[in-house]
Amino acid sequence: MSRHSEQVRVEFADTDAGGLIHHTAALRWAERAEHQLLRSLGRSERNGSELIGPELTRFPRRRLEVDFLGPLRFGDEVVVEIAATAVGRTSVTYRWQVLRDGVSCVEGTTTCVHVDDAGLPSPVPAALRAALVT
């Protein structure tokens, strides 16, 4: 399955009044990593057609699970890793984690449903499916 990792620095805006990351920061980082993963798939090698383009906005969240395992503070440098773990008929599930110095501080899964122009579930495009499972 497709994977992506990227470095992130915890910014002041990511923290709460207690000086730790606000829980939404990890969700934003995971979503950014998901979009970078999708962008990295680029174009179909077979016919040159764009795999992603508008597809980035066609995957609203269906389910989120997050475990906060260790504190993260302003200035911490972390790595966000994400991998597609399942591609269903209309959905994609990702497993992700945020690591500081190789130690997992946040772990989660995100399931997104592919939707059509009317916002109704629709099949994940075949080219995107193929790119995600390689």
C-alpha cells in the first residue's frame, strides 16, 4: 500500500493554554500528509491522465480514531507517517502516526468516503485505487 512521511515542527498555533498540542493539530497534520500522499501518486503512467486533481476534495471523513500517547510541545520536531491500509469500493482507510525521536506520540486511523458531485458515495476511481494499493 502507498505510504508517505514528512517532517513537521509544532508551531505555537498548534498548542493549547497548557503548552501541549491541541488535539486538532494532529488531525490537521494527518490530513496534510494524506493529501501529500495523494499528490505523490501524480499522473497515471499508462495514459498520462491526472489521478488526483479534484479527487483531493472528494474524500470527506467518515471515521476517525486517535490515541494520544505522549506530549508534544511548541518547537518539537516530529515526523508524520501515513499509509493507505484498505481501499474499499467507496472508501480509503489510512493508518497514521506522529513520532518524536522515533517514539510514537499520536496514532490514528482515518476512513474517508469518495463522493460524487452530489456528495453521495461513489466508487474510488480505478486508477487511484491501483495507485494506492501499489
